[in-house]
Amino acid sequence: MATTKHVSSPKPFLTFLNLLIVAATATTASNKPVVLMISCDGFRFGYQFKTDTPNIDLLISEGTEAKLGLIPVFPTMTFPNHYSIATGLYPAYHGIIMNKFTDPITGEVFNKGLDPKWWLGEPLWVTAANQGRKALTYFWPGSEVPKGSWTCPKGLCPHFNLSVPFEERVDTILSYLDLPKDEIPDLMMLYFDEPDGAGHNYGPDDPRVTNAVARVDNMIGRAIQGLKKREIFDEVHVILLGDHGMVTNCDKKTIYIDDLADWIKIPADWINAYSPVLAINPRWGKYVENPAEKNAELVAKMNEALSSGKVENGEFLQVYLKEKLPKRLHYSDSSRIPPIVGMVGEGLLVRQNRTNAHECYGDHGYDNKYFSMRSIFIGHGPRFRRGKKVPSFENVQIYNVVAEILGLLPASNNGSALFTNNILSQFGKTGEVK
Ligand SMILES: *[C@@H]1O[C@H](CO)[C@@H](O)[C@H](O)[C@H]1NC(C)=O
Ligand SMILES: *[C@@H]1O[C@H](CO)[C@@H](O)[C@H](O)[C@H]1NC(C)=O
Ligand SMILES: *[C@@H]1O[C@H](CO)[C@@H](O)[C@H](O)[C@H]1NC(C)=O
Ligand SMILES: [Zn+2]
């Protein structure tokens, strides 16, 4: 229940407004703002039009939506993006520069591991815990890493296990809303691994992806019903989003590194990743005096070959020294990023040679300028206006939005402090009271 406050103002109208403000910013269940963030992995913007999605539609019609979707960070991969959403940092600054990578300096391999040394920055659950609040994560990438006051307590932070049914994930989260007032988490972050799985296996246009979208919508419905049953649907801030989109790729659209051999030979063991991001870490050996110069030469030779018109699909790959990548990608300022990065055209593949052919499937990780890499953002609850559409924005803005709703002091990050004004009203539902 909302607490009543002694109001000394003699003006009845102001008194009425004050009461409204108190009523709207409190949560019946707990007297405090609560955020439930739900991520649907690989929910490409536009999937909501594939089939009936009554539950997502409800959040959209009663909440605030990024009209043309949420812009992921580059590379548009799951771990970098979930951790950018959590920290407000571009991957160069939060350290998870790809799902899997080799540190060019130490040679150590990151492969979604939990060693805290990889995970830089301050994710929301740490910000909350450090400021005496309670956070709960359900499979959010990075949340099992101990950091600050966050120890990933059993129960509040289950061990990543994709066999746990979606229903169980939703019901577990809902059960925390039945706790005594002062034990209800302030922040809950829930992760679904669909429709990403179906999108990879079959490509985004397959009917099985449509089924996965319907299934996810159904789970959103389960969450909404649970909140409604507890009479707190209009009081909890529900943020529904995804990390990136999905696009079809096929054998027919492949660039083969061995086809560049007339210009430059690049050994397979210099290549850490082929596509959607080509990551090259040349090993010149100790007798080469100026590796930076050799790297620049290699990039020039590769681009000469690719633009010669003689390399199949060459026009769809452009190679850069990482310092020369377009600034909008924010993908240079980390020693973990390999010295040479190739930007692969939308839906294209890069392979060493023509062995190991495969058929069409789906992938993501490409330049975040492509519309196919966008995901969704919908905010519903007291601080989000009903039926509002906002222009697309990058997911590094979300950290500040959640910090603002919860009244947390944000750690330094790459979001803009002013952005929260674009998307949040100042006082809960009183935003509508004119
Ligand atoms: C993962 O979850 C499934 C389904 O709940 C369960 O049967 C299995 O034991 C879990 N695996 C681990 C390693 O906890
Ligand atoms: C093709 O490239 C792979 C590495 O991607 C390598 O293991 C294999 O030996 C190469 N095959 C030929 C015929 O060069
Ligand atoms: C991103 O934020 C980090 C941490 O505050 C800062 O060091 C870095 O300069 C920022 N980068 C950009 C491009 O804003
Ligand atoms: Zn994926």
C-alpha cells in the first residue's frame, strides 16, 4: 500500500497532486519501484508481425516502444550485447568483445567463461547490490560472475542451464513477488534463448521461427497474467527487449580467404574468427621489426584483392586496422580486439577454403547498421508513457534508464544522462495527469 504523507500545503489542488505522485511511484507489493527486464535472444525487429503476438502487443499498446526497434552494439552477438545492456558500455569498454575470442597479447581464450578478469564495467545487478538493493537474474549472460557486493547467490542467480523450461523461469521470477515486502527484489532480469535457436538452425524466414515467436509471446503472457493476478501489472516496470536480430546466410554468398592467395597468403592460424566478424591476429614472428607496418601492408593487400573484381564476393568484405574502423562502431579501444578486423556484408560468410560446405541457416554479429540486426524495446509500467513511440536508440542507453527508475546512482557508462528524459516520465502515472 502507498504510504500517506503529511502534507502542509494549504492548497487542495497541490495536495491532491502530491498524493497522486506518492500513490503512483509506490508499488502496492513493496512500496518501491520494481523492474522486470526480459530478454528474448535473437528477437529480430519485425518478428512481432510474423504471427499473432497478443501479449507483446498489449505491452506495446499500453507502454513505450522503440518504433523501429532497438539498435544493438557491434559486434551484434549475444554476450557482447547482453553485457552492454547490463553495463551501458560498448564492448571495447566492458571487455566482452565477442562471444569467443583470443586475447591477442596473452593468447588466453575467452569462451563465455566466468572468470571475473574478463568482465569489466559495472552491470546493473552489481550497481543494485552495491547500493543495498536486491537483484535477481535468471540466466543473464555475465550475471554468474562475482563482482563487488554481488556474489551470485544461489536462488537469486541460478546456474545457466538451457534445459530449464521457460515456464519454470517465469514462475520462479513471479514467486519472488510473493515474498514479504522488504524481500521482494528491486531488479529482476530474465533470459529466454529463443527465438535465437530457431533462427540459427532454420534461418529467420522459416515457419519454425514463427512458432518460436509465438512460444515466447506465450511466456510474456504468462508473466503478465502472474502480475495481474497479484494486482501489480501496472506497478512493475516490465522492459521487454532482445539483444540482436538475425539474417539468412548461404554457401552461395561466401568469401574464401584462399582466393586472395595471388595477392597475399594468410595462414589459417592467424585467423581467430571468420564471420560475421573476420578477426585476424598476424603472428609475424620475432624477426619482424615493425609488425604495425606489416599489418598495414596486409590490410592494403587484402583490400586490393577484394576490390579487384577477381575474388568471388570480394566486394562484400572490407578489411581494417582496428584503429581505422568507422568511429560509430566504437570498436578499437581495447587490447582484446585483434589488430585487423574485417567487416563482412549482411548475410555473407567468410571461410578459409571450399571444404566443409553447408547449406543456408541464420546468423548475426554483422554491422549494427543493418536493419536485420535490430531487436525490440518495449517499456511498460508507471514511468513509461502509454502508447508512446520513440525513435530507435542503442542499447547502451538502457543502463541509465533502469538506474533512474530504481533511484540508483549509475556507474560511469556510454549512455547519455539526458536520454532517460526521452523515455521516462518524471513521476509515474502522474505523467498523464495534466
Ligand atoms: C538442467 O535443468 C534440467 C531441467 O530442469 C535438469 O533436469 C538438469 O538436472 C539440470 N542440469 C544441471 C546440470 O543442473
Ligand atoms: C581448409 O581450411 C581449414 C581451416 O578452416 C583447414 O583445416 C583445411 O586443411 C583446409 N583445407 C585445404 C584443402 O586447404
Ligand atoms: C565509454 O565509457 C567508458 C567508461 O566511462 C569511458 O572510459 C569511455 O571513454 C567511453 N567511450 C565512449 C566512446 O564514450
Ligand atoms: Zn545467436
